[in-house]
Amino acid sequence: MTRALGCDESVEIESRVDATQPGDVFLVCSDGLWGPVPEARIAGVLGKHRDLSLAASLLVDIANECGGPDNVTCVLVRLGGG
């Protein structure tokens, strides 16, 4: 986030373009989740729970159980169909 929001006068921007499909889920999270919780465990929660509100709550709980170092932020978005 510091690269996206910026702490300095000039910020190095990183971007990429990937193909997406309806139903794809995007996760934006802080380092309180990414790091303490293994990627496979995050993927397991997302694969098991279609309700994104429930999945986000579970991920925050898991991060806290794993000793997340600070605040845990988790935002989930699912792409809709066309």
C-alpha cells in the first residue's frame, strides 16, 4: 500500500493486465493477512465459501489466530457475469 498511496514525493507504480472471467475473486489485503496466513489457506477459504462477507470475516479471524503483526484489512470482490 505504501507504493500505491505513496510515502515519498515520487512513487514507483507497478501495474499488470491479466485476463479475467465472470466469477473471479479479487483479494486486497494488508500484511496483517498476507504473510501470517499461507497462500494455500487463503485459497482454501475462498474456494470453500461463496459468501464473500463470510470469507472475509474468516480470513481476518485466521490472520488474528496466526498472530497477524498489526491491523488486518481484507476486501473481496467477485466479478459479475455479462
